[in-house]
Amino acid sequence: SKKGGRGGRVSGAPLKLEVLVMGCQGAGKTLVVRRIKQLCGSRVPSEILDTQPTLGVELDELPVSDGASITLREVGGTFVQVWPNFFDDCGAWAFVVDASDDAIMTTAAVELWEVLNNAKMKTKQCLIICNKTDAPVTVCDSEIARRLRLSELAVAGRSVTVVRASAQVGEGIEEILSFFSKVCKDSSRGV
């Protein structure tokens, strides 16, 4: 049976997964998406590091493997109020956190939990990307986990995956793409 834009497939149709990419303004969502595109062999700007805040929504469909594809829907951090408009169509989601910005961590936690607590997102695979780990000063993993209240997720029976990354230097991008590829394949099998 067809599962709308979320993923899965009609017999013989290619595997597709829509991934909603969210996070506070300046967390590095655009560069993470560009690095994933680069890894998939898609065209990216020659000045890959030259990014501007996303004003609205950016869509990128990328081939992953065996005819499967993922669509990354990046929603600008200033558009928090419209994030819920895209919850129905996504099959998985990523939340990008700036691991170098201690001051924004509380805001990031609030936004993350707003999404986690939304009924439409409770059963969807979540990837938390702790970006900018290449910065001279970063918030340590245990402090990020504490501030984002990640231990409460296990208590609530929620499964999230956390990846440390630096979109600036391309670290962790393969792990991010691997996560989405696995979710895409799992959704086709009804896992």
C-alpha cells in the first residue's frame, strides 16, 4: 500500500523517504544538506561553505542506493511556526543543534521537545545532529545530552539517534546519510 510522501512503495515503485530537517537559526542545516548532496554526487555550489539563512523551505531529492531516494526538506530556523505544516509528509526527521553555541542550547531543547511531543512525530525516526564539533570550543556530549534531556527519551520509550558532525569539514556526513538510507529501506519493509 502507498504511504503518501512518507516512504514505502507501491509494488515495483522506487523507495522514497522524505526527511524533514529542522533546527535553530544558524545551527548549520544548509551546510549539512549540502554535504549530504555532495556525498550523493549531486551538484552543490562551488563555494559550498558560503551559506545564507534559509528563508522558507528548500527541497532536495537525492539518490541513495538501489533506486531508493530521499527528499530532504530543510525548513529555515526562523520558520519554527510552520514546521508542523510538514509533519504529515515526512517519514523521518533530523534536528540540527549547534554544539558550539552554549547560549542557544536551551532554545534548541525547547524546539526539539516541541517536535518530539507532537503526536504526528511520535512514531517517526529522529536523528539529532550535533553540528560544528570542529569549533575551538564546543559543549561536551554529556552536557548536550543533559541540556536536551535525552535521557527522558529512553524513559518515554522513544528511540533517537545522535550523531556528532562538522558540516564545515565534512565529518559525520556519511553516518547521517547511512541513517537515512537505513530508515528508507526499513520503511519499505514496514519495519
